Amino acid sequence: MKKIITIGRKHGSGGREIGKEIARRLGIKYYDKELLSVAAGESDLGKEVLEGLDERPMSVFSYMATANALSPVLPINHRVFEALSEAMKKIASEGPCVFIGRCSNVILKDFDKLSVFVHAPLSDRIARVMKTDGVTEEQAKNYIENKDADRSKYYHFYTGGSWSDMSSYDLCIDSSKFGIEKTAELIAEFASEDSFYSR
């Protein structure tokens, strides 16, 4: 049975690294930025366009200003979202894999999947970003708040749901409690349970 794992994550919680480790442990493919290359090959949008608008929120006001009811051409942000969504569905239909963010838990709602949300206290996330990005505490805090706000707006705009609503996911885990390796191990073990995918 196909085993699709989607990972939503608070910035600085290590979600990307956890996703990579899960994919390694299970011997399946991993898609984060890699999804952009696939979408570029499947659509008429260049990779540069996809990268520039990847997980970027579009306000209702911007949508109304650019969308013309008489025109069949969708706003570029919406075209990017659709290209990523179609690429995601195509990949998921081909076999087991891990997807990071991009509303994947909603886009792949009709697939047998495990949807995970990785979070951690703000103080731990600030410390992690300071270390990985070499920035000050204030810079890390601002960056985290901006990234989380963008992801929340993006998720709400395209799904109508709340990005950080724990009820939207099958499993929510605080990575600060276990560390990257152990968190990945726990999720991989849970994902390996055949009983979960036979519900």
C-alpha cells in the first residue's frame, strides 16, 4: 500500500530535517524544494517563477485586484499553487514519499496518508535558527514570526482552514522533546504501522 507522509512545520522546529530523515529511514522519496522542479517540468511556469512565489500568501485584496471574472487567465499566484498541487498528486500516485508543507495534508486528502505537524516552543526555535543561520536572537525571532505568518496566511487562503489547528493533522509532535533523530524515528515507526493505512 502506498504510504504518503505530509509534514507541516513551525519554522525552526526542524521539520525539513525530520522529513529527510523519515524518508531515509523508510527508503522513500522526499519532496520539499524538489517539488518545484517537478512542477516546472509539468507546467508552463518556469522554476524561477515557482521559487519566487513558493508558499507566498496572496491577500484577498490582491486576488480581487488581479482576478478578472471575464478572463480565463488565473492570477500567477493561483497558477503556481495549482501547478504545485497537480505535481504533488502525480508524485503521490506513483508511490510512497514525504512532502513538506504547501498544504499537502489538504491537497492529498483523498490519498492514504499520514499527516504530521511538527512544532516546538518559540525559544527553542529561536535558538535553532540562530545556530543554523548565524543570526542574532532578534533577527531569528522576526524571521520565525514572518515565516509562520506567511505559512498560516497561505494555508488559510488556499484551504480555508487553520494551518496550526492540531485537529487538521493525524499526528502533532514537539521536536524539542525528542530531538531531530528521535522525532523522525517515532514518526517513521508510526508510519510503518500497516494498521494505520488500513483504516
